[in-house]
Amino acid sequence: MPQIPLVDVKAQYASLLPALKERLAEVLEAGVFILGPNVKAFEEEAAAYLGVPRSVGVANGTDALVLVLDAMGIEPGDEVICPAFPFYATAEALARRGGRLPPRWHRR
């Protein structure tokens, strides 16, 4: 019986592959891997798409959650309520800010 993948990652980006390879080649050629014109362009396009004055590009979703927690003023010891079955990065972001999960998370 053939295996059916839970997520077909290749299918998700197959149509974008030529453009992705072109952009990656440009980044490699320029040698600008952090910040630079591509990040600036992404932030400007994201802000325009979202209808906000500006946006901030970050490395990953965990960093984005940490920034949101900082913006909300979450301090060590603050309880943060989140979905019962979140991605583990949600709890990681809370831990990085010193927040704590509600007691229900500690029950089995």
C-alpha cells in the first residue's frame, strides 16, 4: 500500500520553485544574508498588504510570538492563556519571556 504523506511539502512550493531559486541565487550572489534589501522589501510589501504603517520581518514564528509578548508587556510570572494544544513554540515563547501557562497545562 502506498504511503500518503501527512504534509506534502514539495507540492506546497512546487509552483514557486523557479522564482525561489532565482531569488536565492540573487541573495547568494550579493552575500547579504541578514537584513538588507530583501528584508526591507518584504517588510514594505507586508505592511502594504496588511494596511498598516510598517511591519517587522523576523526569523521565525517563535520570534514573532516573543515580540508580541514584549509588546503586550508580559513580564516574568504573568499567566498567559493560550489554546490547549498549541504548537510547542507557543510554550517556548512564553518561557523565553518568563510567562507561565495556566495550571490546567500542568494536569495530566
